[in-house]
Amino acid sequence: MILDLINTREFQRLRRIRQLGTASSTFHGAEHSRFTHSVGVYEITRQICDNFQRNYPSQSTDDGLWNDDERLVALCAALLHDIGHGPYSHTFEHIFGTNHENVTVEILTSPATEVNKVLREVAPDFPEKVASVIQKTYPNPQVVQMISSQIDADRMDYLLRDSYYTGTNYGTFDLRRILRVMRPYKNGITFHISGMHAVEDYIVSRFQMYQQVYFHPVSRSMEVILNRLLQRAKFLFENNQLTEETPPHLLLPFFENNFSVEDYIRLDDGVLNTYFIQWSMSPDKILSDLASRFLNRKPLKSARFSATTSNQIPKLCELVSAAGYNAAYYTATNDSFDLPYDVYAPSQSKKITQIELYQDDGTLIELSKVSKLVAAITGEFSGDERFFFPREMLTSSREIDLFAPIYEQFQRHLKNGWLIDKKTDY
């Protein structure tokens, strides 16, 4: 059955969607797909199920141990958890108002999809069971937490896989050790306290990957360009100004906010890139320039800012406009696009948000209560806030005449990669 799911058109589409989107502009090895990640999540989930069945098989209904009847729904949910991702996922969602989890559920439950047909061969209600795992409403929390929790098969695979393909070492941790100390209990999944240091290593690895890879300023800059490119195309369409000889037919349902599952699964990175090539020749100068910048890796520059210097941004946007750039499309701050990140912030009221360690006497204790290392970064978001702008604003005044005074004035607000108040001596 798993092979049948892999061979569906909806799952094969994931081969054509990069896992890290624009990050390949920074880390040239990051060409891996959501297909490979999804298969990896399936494999880690399979190993968890094997470990639970071997070491913690249920003997009675209420013993809180593993019932292997749950294996198939867990494996299917693991394999299919990302099937609703669109091209350049998070930016696409921001512009067109889609949600990949909602689309995943729709693909699983729609009778029109090949995935649904395969799932219904198990039982008529099996697609809804798998979908409920994605929605975190499935009655067995062990199954839900295998796929979605602070340490789940999804996160463990993407950290190791992304670390490998980006050529960094930040995301490495001892997967085998974590799987060995993982165990089921009535309210979900816990880890034996003897494996605490492996769990610590995982938390720190995740923290470092976000700081050094996922939040990399060049990747974020390319995401800003992509955001503004799609935003411009949508604006032109809504104002009847998207006048290409070959209109972007596959995007029209999204411009019109009236798309079906079939419309969605026709899209992949290659489809969008083809339209970007067309738009690079558009008579609209903003659209063509943004498309060219994205295709040819011409990122915007950025500078960090703080609460005390954020008031400089409107003035800098005015200078960008004075230099001939539409600030609505050529500037951005972090608030202008999505940077998904869930810090480790345990909550007693939501077990899924915390990592619990199993002690020798059978009691549980939350990780940050016994780990000073994890406690130090618990609830901490240490990403930076950046202002993005055209790299041309940093042109030396000796290289240009017309806008030299504007460039010089703009550059006086920057120092060592930070926005500054000209009255402040950094």
C-alpha cells in the first residue's frame, strides 16, 4: 500500500518541489525535494513503530503502551504529511492565502485524488483517519506526536537532511540514541531520562539550524523578492495589466481566489519558474526586474534594526523611492513575509508543546526543568529583524552621478550591517 501511495500523481508532484525553497540560492547543495523528506519521515516513523512494538507492546486497553493496530495510520500520515505543500510553499501561501495543512487534508479526503482512492482500499473512513492525524484530532496522542510534536519524525528528518544537503553540521544529532530512549505512555510519547543529553543536542541543533541556515539573510532576501514578484503579478492581474501573450493559465485560479484541489496539484516549482522566465520579458518594468533578480540570483541587501532605529525605516524607504525604485516592491522588513519557527516553549496545558522525560520511578518531568542548557533557550526567539533594500543603494558615489547624493544620504544610516540613528555613535 505504501508503494501505491508513493506512485500516485499527488505524491510524485513532491519530487518537483524543493524542500528549502529559496535556500538553494545560498546553499547550492540544497536541491533536495519534499518527496525525499516525506519518504524519510515515513522511514523514521517505521523505526519508531518497530521499537514500540518490540519493547512496549500493549497488553491491555488502558496500559498506555503501543497498539500495533495503529501502525498503518501512523505510517500513512507520516508519508503524506507534506503532500499539500505548494511551490515555494510559505511565500506562495502568504500571497494567495492557501494553507498547506488544509490542502493536505483536502487531498486525502477528496474522492477525486489518487491518494484518496488508495486510502479507501483500507476502509471507507481511512482517509478521514489519516487526515485527523494531520489535524491533530486523532484520538491516540502517540500517533499524533510521532508526526507533530517537539521531537517528531518530521523535525528529526528535516534537520538531518537539511544539514547534510546544505553542507552544514548544525543540524546533526544522535538519531539512533533518541529512538532508543523514546517510549509510549498514555498521553503521548516520552523519553527515558538516561537519553537527556541526546535530546538536549537535538534541541540545540534545531536552534542553530534556524539561526545559521533557515534565517540566513540571503535566503530571506530571495524570499522577499519572490514575495514581491508574486505580489506584483497579482496586482497587475487584478488591474487588467498582465498583458503577456501567454497568460499564466495555471495561476489564474489563484489570482481569482477560486481554485480547486486539481488546480493546486498542477503547480510545482518548475511551473512557477517558467512563468518567472516569461515575466522577465514583461513590458512592466517592476515585474520584469523582480523576475530577473529572482532567476539570476540578485538578492536585495539588508541591515539589522532594533526598536530604537526602526523609526529610520520610513525615511530610508523615501530615499529608495527617490532613487527610482518603488519602495512597496523593493523594500521589506521581517513583518512583510513568513518566517515559520516554533521555539521550544513548553506548556502544561498543551502536552504537544513540551518534551517529557521518563524517570526511573515512572514519573515524568519536563526537559527544561532538569536541563540548564535547554532552560537557557526555552521560549527564546533569537532571530534578527532586518530591513531589505536594493543593493544599488550601496553604490559608491564615484560610480554614479545622478543619484549620488541620495545614495550618500542612505548610506549614512548604515554602519556595520545595522541601521543607525545618525545622532547615535555606535
